[in-house]
Amino acid sequence: MSFVFKGNLCAYLCPDCKEYLSFVTVRLYRLRDKRRIAIQATADPGHTVAWLDAKRIKSKEKHLIAEAETDAKGNFTFTLDEKKHRYDGDAFELDVYVRAVPGQEAGADETHEPVQFTVTTLQPQWRQREEAFVWHWEYALSSRFWCALRELFGWWVICGGLRGRDAGRG
């Protein structure tokens, strides 16, 4: 039996404006401390998003289940096979690896090395469909976090609107 995990990632630029996390890598990791699954899986992702340094990323490598790229609209899909991925429906940690922010070509501006951050621990509520278990998840990063990341890459966004002057006014 396989597990199909579909998701969507976006981020707020300001309270009224979101952008998709396009062309980033989503990484799923096995949990190392299974005693804390309930606490980790029920925590608000707004409190669990955290930058990872190179040492922490390296320590997680052997726990990698799979990775997938998001499309232009922030969508991603994992098809996890019980045998190939040694995955049986347990909770996992979801990280995002960013080479460039939306609108910026990877490697075009060498202002910053790629960044990886943990979003949260998820315990999917799998639903059986035909030959697979399926679950869908969506998440939007806060503007505070996302704008700080964009700043690291030196890629700014201005949110707002334009107002025109009435022709009859001076």
C-alpha cells in the first residue's frame, strides 16, 4: 500500500498579499524522538518554524524519507511506498529547502547560500482511496518569517496599491 501526501505552500508578504513557495524542495524526515510525537504533531506551526544550520541539516540526512519539488503554484506530491521508503503512515517532520525566492533565478544572484527550515511535525489523517492512503495539507508562512528569508536573498517585494488622480482635480 502506498501513501499519497499532497500539499500546498505559500507565504504572506503582508496581511493582504500571499505568494506561492514555487520551485522549492520539500523534505520529509522520520522523527528521531518518538516519545514526543503527540506534542510535536499538535504544536501550532506558527511556533515550530525554525531556521536550520549546516550541522542540524547534516544530522537529519540519515532520517530523510523523501523529497519533492513544488510547482509554480506551491503544490507538491509525495507517493510514499511502504517498501521503497520504509514508511507506514507515521508522523514526520516537514522541512523546506530554498535555493531562490519566487521571481529570482537560482544561482543568478549569489547573495546568499540556500536555506533550509523546519516547518512542523505532521501526523497525517490518512484516508483510504482505492489503492492508496491519501492526505492533503496546506500551509502559509507568516510575513515576518518569509520577509526575513527574502531579505537574506536580497530580493524585496513592495505591497500596496496605486491611486490615480481625478482628471478634473489640480
